[in-house]
Amino acid sequence: MNARIHHCFNGICFRYTANQILCTFIAAFVCFPAIGRSQSDLPSPGIGLLISAEELPEFRARLEKEPWKSKFSQIKAQADQLVEQWPEMRKRMDGRIETALDLTIEFDAVTKDAETRELIKTLAGTAQGKMCPAAFAYLITGDERYAHVALDVMRTIGRVNRWGWFNWSGVAMPQIHAGMFGRNTAFTLDFIWDSLTEEERQELKELIAEKVVEPYFRLNLHAPAMGLMHLRSKNQGSNVFAGAMIGCLVLGDDYPNAKQWRRSFVQTYHWLITHDIGWAGQGLESGMPGYWSVSMQNLYTAAVCLRNVTGIDLRSHPGFAEATYYPLIHETTVPPVSGFDKPIDPGFAGATGIIAGKPIELPADASGSTWWYDYALHHPESAAAYFVNRSMISITEGGTLNFYNHNAHQSGHSQIIGLLWTHPSVYREQNTGPSALFKTTDRMTMIRSGYGMGHTYMYVNGDVFLSALGEILGTTGGLSWHFKWHGYQKAETGVETEGEELAPSMVVTGSWDDDVMSVINTRSGPSNITYYRPQGHNVVHQNYIRRDRDIIYIRDEPGKDYFIFVDHVSQNEPKWHGWLWQSWNQVYQNNEVNRSAYQLKGDNQVRLLRPNADLQFSFIAPGNLEFEVEDAPGQPKTAYMMDHNLLTLRALAGGYEGVDAKSIEINPDAWTGMGELVESSKTDADANGEIPTKIYRINGRENLVKSQDESLNGFVVNESLRAGLRYRMRMQFSKTDLAVYENLAWRLNFSLLNQNGDVVLDGKSEYQKPSALSMRDPRSFTKTTPWLWTRWVYFDVSKNINVSQIKGALLAGEYSHPPTRIHDDSVLEIGSIEIEPVGVVERKTDETFVAVLHPLKKGTDSPAMVFSQSGGARIGMIKQTEFAQDWIIANAYEPTKFQWGTVVAELAWVRVDDDDVVTHVYLRKAEYLELEGQEILKNAGPLDISIRLTRGGQITSIRASVDGATEMTMFGRTYPLGNGFHVAGENLRFQPDESAASVESNTLKSQETLRDGLAPLIAEIIDERDSILKRNHALGAKVTASGYRDGRFPPSKIIDDKTWELPADGRLDYTQEPLFTTGHGGYGMEKRPLFGHEMESFPFYVRPTYWLLPYGKPGWVQLDLPRERQISLVRVLNTSNAGLNDYATMKFRVQLLDESGTVVDEKHREFGKALDRPFEQAFKYPKHFGRYGATFDGMLEPGIKVPFGDGWQDIEFNSVKAHSVKILIDSFWAIGGGLNEVQIYE
């Protein structure tokens, strides 16, 4: 009864069983084959990418319940629509679609025919949106109409030259849409497998290989430069990678070259989830939902498919496991604030907002995609279970679960995996908040008193966010894609050093957490800015001898807790240093209700005033300070404005030395250009404004801007500025109907000239970037303003520079995102410019800042503090009650006495309780401690220590952190302590602290899980390593080489017997230095160097098991055996640099040498295979695009062999007597050659 019967409709042939025909007649063309059929009669997936045959019955039963029933009905409706519409749609495509260059027609500049373009657009939408749903409907119902139409759509798109390539400045490669087409076709084949003949299955496999897998393998997976940094990294790269890898799993190892492809895919896949995701998701672009979610979803979908097909289970890899903490680390204790144009509602009781971390974006609503559900299901103890219940699951009034599902570029299968991966067991009626109050990676840190409105929360990733007591007390507020000041110190919280524009990224080097305090130790390091990294940011930390920051959180209830910031800066030349803090200060649309102010409370104390709460800054060091206030751009969520919504506090070390110098006023009549001198017609001014009488007015776009870098208005005044002085300046202005978006509306650059007319100081810089010698429109996206003054801008006139003339050049924003722009009715009015001397600033090579930050409730008195100096040390005492005190002692490098004893340490914190008893001591870089006449501790090594004492002065517990090793003496007894954390009780018996969080590696549990997940792959690798059942004589050889890249990649690695480039033991090493690789070049046809000063860095957590040559050099490696052997086989295994694919050997020679070093035999070999089919798709129209740019010479060319993934090369010899084996690397891929392993057999 189930014999197949062919039927043609409108020229398209479908196959039906007799059973279906009967059903069709009875049901008037509406057929639900699942009804009344047994599970054994229904289809099963052929490969099991997303679901296995064994799992289907339970899943089909779930589809009988809500919300899955309704969701499946939506999928089936798409399938029904395709069945109905496809025959007519299909007829129109014959003879047209074959001429198109690409299935993604918007990136096809060759196809000109409008009807063809529209047909291709419709076809692509069908393939992405309805083909896979139809296939899934067949899998669930067994209705073969769905299978046949899905098959025909897949065959039809196969007639188009290529699928979803982008032309990045002429570099044509598969990209985002290629990943979507790849996943949809792979899932479609899997779902309709049972409806296909064996010939049809092979036909579709061939289609996926040609259109999906091979192009990505050949053109993307191993392309350096922009191929690496753009096309197989972050959201775009992970998208197309996931499609290609899943497609490769469909092919199976029996398909020609598929095993080679799979090996290389899996190696690179591990690279991506380890290094591209990074630790706790910190390596990706921000955005939930957004690009962060796109990367995570694609990589997790690939993980599920990899596990289901091969047994290699990386779903619990630290890349995913730690990434579940990403929203937790970024979860604030204030509501989502959106535009933040009004104060926070103190009575808010909902889910708090989540920030993006670099740059820091204001708190917003956040949600995720379907991978969260699957992870929470399999790891109910994880942070994923908390997040999905917090942000992604709700219950309708009728009691039905509602699962939110962000698409995350899963077009065509988002709803399907949403059905497969949602399960009622992940719902929690009571979603108890996490217990973790502290977590850190090597880059970002969360410190908090709790979760929810009112608690204290600090986020640190170089820059700082602070919310407490229902208020945002510190933030930047820059958006990832358009914040032009990202990476500049003037827009971040940190220490500013004279002449250093950029804020170095910070690396967490140590951490400490207990019930009294949380501590992180950080230092400047290579950049971790993901997108639009400022030039030089990766090496700016090298400008400092020392630049580090410790942050200590002293725990208590909100309003009584506080932070200690300890900053050390050292350079070779004397410079001034300023401690910066950023606060939100809404000025957009002339806002007056959500403002900030810094209020001076004493010589070294300032209070930040915000609507709901305040923040007190108390500086213990340095002893002398001057406070300056500026502003900087701050972007609400989501608005790419450049209005100066940040208010910056600068605590300038050393203060000012007063001088007698004159102030300067530049009046409107000094201006010349396209404006006119008139009387002011405006009668309004802001709170700090005045209404000038004479003004310089500029009307209309043509008088303001032609080119953004060309000034049409300016002034020249003969005024002197004294050498060596610090000045400040501001300008009075108003404007009418003048606003730009994603840009500054206007900018005034100053040039300072000497008596010869030479420019000695210049404010020029890229228009949107900061400069100390410029003033900017602080309300660029605000169309009309009253009369107001810009904030003061501070600048220095260097020693030995005499200024006799000041020039001003006004620039205006040529570009603005439509519809906002400078137009004919725009008006800028300029009043006076004031320049005032403030004094001479102190310049030093070394500076220390110790700042105490108290979040305070409104109306609360500032904390009582007493400051003093003892030798070179600074001492601060916080008076908590009449008797209770906290003492903070900084820079006590010599014995420093205070009320309770003597200390030698870089920092000491001592707590005295209400009974006038010392109960707790914390020492950073401790050397000596004496309390009330009793010597407690002596130490000469790298030690941080916390000591708790009873009211009787007895020690109850000790916790020590050692960086390396030390011998510590306590009460006359010496205790040797190794690297790491140690704890002891009152008996002073030290033992390792197993509970301590490490910034060195993933946890032992994580290592075990990762080891188990990789076990099937490692077993396969070991089998191939040990396939020769003889003694490998290479293991006893002496290895030398012409050179090696650095100490991590010595030539001895080629005989370490570790033939994997994965963490086979499950351990990720977070202490390794970053790995530098090719930069972003390669766009266009010109040649860009692959190594040199333009190289970029990735975090590198896998311990190398392979040898690499220096950049760009051929070389050799030689194995000298203990004695001569009759060599018959040399086996050589290539490297991929752990999947980064920027290093590999191509052509090489194997020489056998006798004891004198004479070559007695030699064989030439080459790794890899030539895979040229993708070039046919790339060069379909060679006049349009016929070759790749010169950056990819020797790589992206037909005939070149790809040297990755093809396993061992066996080089046979005729039993030649030899003492040494020498391998000469004659050519290499991208930036260098190397080898993983060499074996030698008799």
C-alpha cells in the first residue's frame, strides 16, 4: 500500500504513497498523516543533527501541549503556505536564476535584470524562511507533500551560482547568509531523509559540499588577515562557520575530502569557542539581544550537532559554561534606563537592567536566544537557569508558559530549535537569585552586595560602572558601534597621564574574596577592545613602567559599604597625573532633571550629587590635590548621539602652584569668515549662562560647513600664554535648529603660535576624537539651546614654549545620519571665549592615588575621615562610630607607626571594633606587622594576607595569597608557602584554599568536563599517532632548529608525543600571553603585510604542543638519534597553530644524514590538497571579479594546496642508514611554518 506513485502538478513532479492519495481524497487535500499513525510509521531524521530518532516520540507528545502546539502550528502554516505557493513561484524561475551571481541578491552587483533580481530575492527568502519549516513539518507529520516541496526548493537554489557571499571591498567570500543557507539545507536534508532515495541523498550531499562546505573551507577557514579577523571571527564569522561545519557533519567521513574538512573544522571550532568567545563571553561584541547572542547561538547550535553526530561534546566547554555568567556579571542594581532622561524611580520593583561592558552601555532590558534553554535544561545548577527565568520565560494569564526566542540569525530554523530546546522543566516558579557576589575573569569583574534594586554593584573592565542605593553613580555610556571616544582616557574612569590620550586595557592579575572584602589586582596590558580599536591601543601600556590598579570592596549593608581604589603610575619622564571619574549628566534636549554635580567637601574630598543617592570621594593619597570638572560624550541606550552627557571629575595630583598671570577674553568681534557681528536676539539662558549683547552669528549650512575638515569661520588674536602654565577655557554659545546625529555638530580647534608665527601647539585631531586644545558642541543632537557656556576645557602650555598668538578654526559636522543634519535654517551664535590661567602643576615620574568611595543615601552626612602623613606613607582613618574605626595606610615601604602598631606594606587595612579592639587586618605586599607591641608577621616574598583576631587579640583565621613562593614568619615560626591561596586556623597550620577563585585556569570540575567532551576526538588522534606498531625512535632524539617563534613553541615540541592542538587534559591556561597574528588587512586588491607592526592579538589559553618558526622565515628542524638507524619511515604531522590557521608548513623536504652530516637521502613532499571548485563560484564573471587581492597571493589562488586537516604525511625510505633526520620547510601558509610532531621508524 505504501508503494510510491509519481504525480505532476504544474510541471513539478512529486512522489506520494497510495496511503497519502487516499487521505487526500478523504480530507479534501488537507492531510495530517500523524493522526492515527504509529510512531514506527512516521519518519525519522537521517543524520540526527538536532534530534535523534529515539528522542522523537517524546517530542511529538510535547507538541500536543501548549505552548509547543501553537508554535508548531505556526511552523506548519509556513509549510502549508509553501506547498500552496511554490508551484507557481517555481515556474517563473526557469532560465533566469542560473544567470545570477549570488543567491543573496543585494550583494550581487552583476545581475542587472530587475525581474531576475526580484525572483532571486523571493527564492532566497523562501529558502531561508520556509524550506526548513516544510522539511520539519514532514518529520513531525509524515506528510510527504512537505518533503517534496522542500526537496524541490533545495534543488532550485542549487541552480544558483553561490549562496550568500559578501564583497568586502572586492574580496568575495561566504558570509552571514551563507551560514543561514548552510544550516537550513543541512537540517532540511536531515529532516526529509526518509522520503529520499539513496541517489537523492547523495545529490543533496553533493549540493551542500559544493555550495556550503568547500567554499568556506577553501576561502574562509584558512584565509589570514581580514579572513581571520572578520570572516571567521565574532558574529559574522561564527555565523558562516556554523553553517559550514554542520554541513560537513551531513557529508560524513566517506565523502571525498570530508574527513580532512571535518578535522580542520573541529580544530578551528575549538579555537573559536575557547579564544573568540573568550572567558565568560568577554571576547565577543556586546549585545543581548544583538551580536553577542548571534555568536553564541551559532556556535552552540554547532556544538549540539557535533555532539549528536560524532559524540564530541563541547556543550560544557568553558567557552559556553562561563558565558552563562556574562549577563550575571553585567546585571546592575538599577532599572533599564533607555534614554536616561529622567531620574530613576526609587520604587522600581522589576528586573534590573543589564549593561554591555566595553564600552560600558547604560542598563537595558536583555534577553537571549534558544541556546540558553538547552544549556539550562542540561545544567540546571548553572547561571543559565537563573537567566532564562529572569529574562526569557513568562506565564500567560491562562497559566501557559511563554518562551521568548530571539532569532539570532537563525532564520528558517529559529522556531524549530525553539521547539526542540524548550522544556517545561527549565521553568522555576521561584527564581531565587544567584549566590555569587563576586566573579572575575582576566579582564572583567563583578563585585556586588546582592541582586535587585538598591544593592551595591560594581563592574570593572578597565573602565568602571557603579550602581548603588537605586542610582547610577558611575558610568561611561558609550555604544559599541559608534562611540568614537571608546578607548580614550577622557571618556573613561581611570588615571590620566599627561600626553597619553589612550586608556590602556587592564588585565586582572589576582583576586580575593571573602565575607568581609573583595579585591582585584589589575595592571595595564594589551587591548581587549573588540571593535573599532584606536590605533596604538594594543601597545599603549608599553608607555608605562608601571600602571596598576587594586580595587577593594569593604562589605556592609548598602550605604555603609565602601570601595578603596589604589592606583600606581610610573613613567620615565616627569608628567602630571589625574584620577578620573565619570558620572551621567543628561544635557540632551537641555535636560535639567537628571543632572550631576561635584561638590567640594574639603581639600581632598568631593561629593558627587545624583538625584537618588550620592558618592563621596576621599583621597588618602596624594596629600595635595586640585579638582577639575570637564565633560565628555555619553550615549543613551540606544542613541548614537555625541551630546556631552558625561561629567568628568579629575583629581589632579600635586594641585596648582599659584602664579600671577592674566586671563584672556576673546570677543565676538575677533571672528572673521562667513558669519556676521550682530546683536543677540535670544533672551533665554541656562542656569550657568548669560546673555551677551554682541555676538558672531553664522546662518545656514553653506556658511558653516563645506567639508568637515575645512574651516569657514575663525579668529586670530595676539595674546600671550606663559610657558609652563596650565590653563582652562570655555565658550559662550547658543544655536537654533542645528543638530547632527552620530557626529559632533561643531568643533573649535585652537592653534598656539610663537612670535615667529610657527604653530607650537595644535588642537587638530580626527574630527570626532578628543583633543585638549579644542572645544566641542556639548549638545550636538540637541537642535536648539539657550545661551550657555561650554564646560571648562583644561590644557597645558609646555615649558620652553612661548605663545604670542592664538588662532581658532571652527569646524562643523558635514555628516549626519538622516534625517538630522545642518541645513539652511541652522544658526550658530557665538559669544565670548574665556581663557584663564590656573597655575603650575606638579610633574612626577611616579604617583600613587588612594581613593575611598562611599555610596551614600541622600541627606546622609559625609563620613568622618582623618588624614595624616608618616614619612613616605599616607594614612587615613574612617570613623565608623565613637570607637569603631577603619585604618588605611598606603605606601608604607618603611616601618610606619599608627595608633595600633607598625606596618610595612604597600597597603594596609585595619579594622577596630566598638570595643576598641583590632579584629581584622589585610595587607597587600606585606612585609611586617606589629600590633600593640606584639610582632605578628615578617615576610620578604610576594604576599597578600588577611588576619582575623578575637577580642583577646588571638588569631582565629588567616588567608594568604602568594604570587610565586615565600617564607613567612609568624610569632617566631617560619612557614614556607607556595604559589596560590592558603588558609590556616588558630593553630597556624597552612593548607591550600580549594575554594579560592583562580585567574590562572578553569576549575577542576570544568577541566574534567572538557576532558570528557574531547575524549572521542583525542582517542581518534591517539589511534592515528600509534598506528605504526613499532618503536618511534624520534622520542629519544636531540632536537635543534633554525629558530622558533617564542619560548612557547620550541622545537622540542615535535617529539612530545602530544599530537593534538587541543587541551586534552581539559585545562585552559589563562596566564599565557596573547597570541599575535595577522591584522585586519586584505580588503581590496593592494598587498598588505601579514606580520609586523599591524598585527593583532587574541587571548591564548591552549598550552602549545607544536613548534613554530619565526614570522615569515623558512627554516629547518633536525632530530639527532642516539645512534645510527636503518630508517624506513618518517612520519610528519602539520600544525594549524591550535586552529588559528595562520601557521602551517606547505612544501618541505625530509633529509637523512649520516654521522658526518652528509645527506644520504632526500624526499620532497607537500601538505594538503588543491580544492579549486570554489574559485568557479568566485570567478563566474571574471570581468567583475577574477582574482583575490595581493594580500592573499600564494593562498587564495587556484592550484594552491590547502595544508590543513589532512593528517600524517608518511615518507618512506628504503631502509637507509642514518644518524639524523632533517626537515627543511621551504614554504609556509600565511605568516610562518611549523610542525606538530615527527616520528621515525626503522
